[in-house]
Amino acid sequence: MRLIAFVLAAAVAGIVSGTAIAQGQWREHGYANQGFGIAWPAEPNIQEVEKFEAAPGKMVPATIYSLDYNKSLLKVTVIEGRDANLNEDAVIRHQVAKVVQGGRVTFDFPHRIYRIYGRQMSVARPNDSVTQAVFFFANERLYLVESTRMRGGEDIDLIKFQQSLTFDRNVRNRTEQQIAAIVAACKGGVAGNDRPGNPAGLDDPRCSRD
């Protein structure tokens, strides 16, 4: 499930066609040691943070990749949770609160890449900027991918960045029982381009429950 609401809106406006990720200078970068890959239009800045607040009272190491590009800010934060006993719900709630601060949530849906389940949201701000963000907790890490379009920026840059995120197809962050419950809650299958009966979460808005 790839930022469905935002992508559909862009398609209607004629901004995107198909699902091609990177053209021109956009290039995929693989971070095998951290278990993900993503495309950047140029080399990102990398900041190693020794103490990052993953959740209230929980300080852990993190790596922040960022790039100012074409009136947009592209950013990936990888929060290391190994041996920190992090709780997925608590970490995501805390990071969501930081992302939405000072803005208005325009959509908040479940999200899935392969067998890794998370959330996606869009936040509009009074300065006319828009932030698209996705949150995934897997590999004992929290992956927070943010793309913020400033006034005069291009929505297509946000879409390219968010859609390029990949994980190892063999990694999962839900048990078979949890996945079965998610599928069962979507009785009528999934509308759109995704496989029928393979929703992104219990509250996937594409589900038909009739």
C-alpha cells in the first residue's frame, strides 16, 4: 500500500503516471546494515545521534539522513531499539505526536510494504507546507520517513521519495495470527490496485466489510 490517498490525488491532477520511482538523478541507496533502501536525488547528509528520544524516558541511538531538495526536505530517521525493550505502539505514538505538532492531519491510514505493517499520514501546516510521513517498526528499529514540501515545491518529489522505500521481503513485523486477523477484518477484499484480501491494517479504508 503506497501512500494511496496522496498518490490518487496526484494522479487525478495529472502529476504522476504509473509507479516509476526514479528518473534522472534519483538513485536508490541501500543501507543493508540497517535493513532498508530508499532513493535520493543527491547524496544525503548523515547525522549520528547518540541519544534520541524514541519514547518518553527512552533515549537510544539514531541515524538521521536528510536532504534539502527543490524546496522540499527529505528525511529518514532510523531509531535503534536493540536491547532497549522499545514498545512499538509507544514509539510510534511519540513520533506521530512530534510530526503532527503545529499542523493538521489530512489523512492517517495503515500502510504496508511487503510483510511489514505500519502507518502513513499527511500533515498540512499554516505556512502552506505539507509533510508526508510513514512509520514502520521492524528489525528492532523504528523507521520514520518524512518528506516535506515547502511553498513552491513539487508534490512529485514527495511521492518519489516515499514510494522508493523498500525492506527485505523476508522480514515481517506481524505474526501469522495477526496477519490472518487483519485479512479476516477485510471480508469483502481490498479495492484498488493491491491484491484482493491483503489489506494494510485493521482500519484499512480500502476494505469492503460487507
